[in-house]
Amino acid sequence: MQPPEPGLRTYDKARATPGFTLFSPLRGNRAFLIDMDGQPVHEWRLQDLGGINRCQLTDEGNLFVTQCTLDGPPLMAGKGGLLREYDWDSNIVWEHYDENQHHDARRLKNGNTLYIAWDLLDDATARRVQGGLPGTEKDGKIYGDLVREIDPSGNTVWEWRIRDIEVEKYPICGICDRVEFGHANTCAPLDDGNVMLSFRVLNLICIVDRESKQIIWEMHDQILGHQHDCHMLKNGNVLVFANGFHGHTDDMFSHIFEIDPDTKEIVWRFDGKPPQSFYSANISGVQRLWSGNTLICEGARGCLFEVTPEGDVVWEYLSPYLAYSRVLEAELNWVFRAYRYPPDAPQLMGRL
């Protein structure tokens, strides 16, 4: 069976949202801005291993990325370790090394940086961890997660650790290894200073209060299907990519959910047509655009597409860029996240 032809596949100019889309091949060493015709209009070439998870533009118009290192804990899913900022010409202008960093990182409005890192649990805490496949710890050890904020000089100014919650309340999903308690993949800063987090193997999204460091809101539900990229919309609702992995035994496909945080009801959703046509078991993300449309990154297909509120696909692009996965020993076009900027976005500095 031949894979579909990469590049631009759908473009409804009347209904799609004009702009430039930023993404990078997972584990690749380049990042791209493409126009609505799917053509690259700018490219960054990264030093060392590459290995991008999330990439974004800073307010100064630089590229902020996480890159993979070869050291750190013996875990590979989401491995990072090096946070970097590149200028428009691919020169490194800032970096921070933390061998435990993984998955997500964000440049904050105050110039600080928020990121996720692994945190080896002590034996007493590890014994409290419930669920998961028996005997799947790493050399008898379990890694938790921490969320850390650093200033531009790399000094820690705030930190939160999952080991401090009521561990027994959140069992690891029964089909997942016990090597990680949490497997955080998203740290989304909120306007009030609090942080929204996603823990894949717990089917948990939550908000941590910055001052008290307590969980003040949560949705702990298998319907999330080992979710990614939860964040708060301007209307106060929560948008999330529900991967659908083990979401229900008869529902092995992905969804986009917009959730009312007060009632936890799904007030808007996107499903594939037919449902099985939309599925990424891992990675992936979602962005509500300024037009009201939604940009979706179907990560494990390398497919970026835009849908209207009615669910019509008005733009679709399949990444042609491959990168080698040491875990799967194959070249893949996977994309962890993608983000669209309007043509007049201040981050673009009028360059395009």
C-alpha cells in the first residue's frame, strides 16, 4: 500500500485562515514556516542532534525549541535535554541544559521559561504508585514529573512535583508501563499565573495553582484517551487533543474536545469523517485560530489540517520531511506540534 502523496492536499481559499504555519519533523534538525500553499518561506537549521518536540516563535521573532541530548534518564519518549533560542539566521542566542527535560517547554511573557522534566521517585513514593503493567519499572525505578520555571540566567524561580500529590488517587492506565508516573506532555501557562498540565498515562488534565501548588481543577477521565496539548481558550473553555488510545475499547480513533471546565461537558468536538480516518495514538496538538476555525496536528501521520466549526476540512498538508526515530528504527514524518501565525503577527517582524 502506497502512502498518500505529501504536500498540500486541500486548500479552500474562501474559508481557510490566512497565515504561516510553523512546525518541525520530530527528531529532525530543521524547522519550517510554510505558507498557505504549503511552500516553505523560511527554514531554520539547528545545531547538534536536532530532535525537536515543540517549537514556537518568541516575541522577539526568534525560534524557541527543545532538542534531544544523548544523556539523562534511560527514557526516550519525548526526550529533550536542551532548550535553545535561534535567531532568524539560525544562530544560537540562548540555551539552557537540563538532561531531565522532556516533551514541552514554553517561553513566558516575562522572559522566563517553563518546562517539564523527569524526577526519579524515591523508593517510598514509588511503592505508592498504583496500576500499570507489573514489573515494567526501569531497573526497579519509577520516574515522576516536575514542572520548572527558570529565569533567563537559568535560575529556578518556581517548581512543582507530581510526587507531592495524592499519588494513590491516580493509578497508571492498565496497558501502560510503570516506568513513568504521569508522563507529562503539556505545560500550558495560564493568564493568572497558574499552569495547566497533561499526564498521558493517567488520562488526567489539571490546573496547578502557582501559590499553593495544589491541583485546583482536574478532569480525570478515560475518554481523554492519553491526551495531548490541553490549554485554555479565551472563552474559558479547555481545548484538548484526545488521542483515543485506549479511550474506549470500541473507539480507537482521535477527537478534538472543547470542554466546559465547570460542567466538564464537551461543548464542541471534531471527529473524522469517517471516524477511523482521524487517529494519532501519540504526540499531536490543536490550536483554535482567530477566525474560529481549528488547526489540528495529527502527529503520527505528519498531517496538519484546518477545520471549520462545522467540521469541514478547508486546508490540509502532509509533511514530506522525514527524520530517523531511534526508538522505532525507521524514518518517519511525525510532527509533535504545529502553530499558525497570522500574516501580520508581531513575531514575524514583517519579514514575510
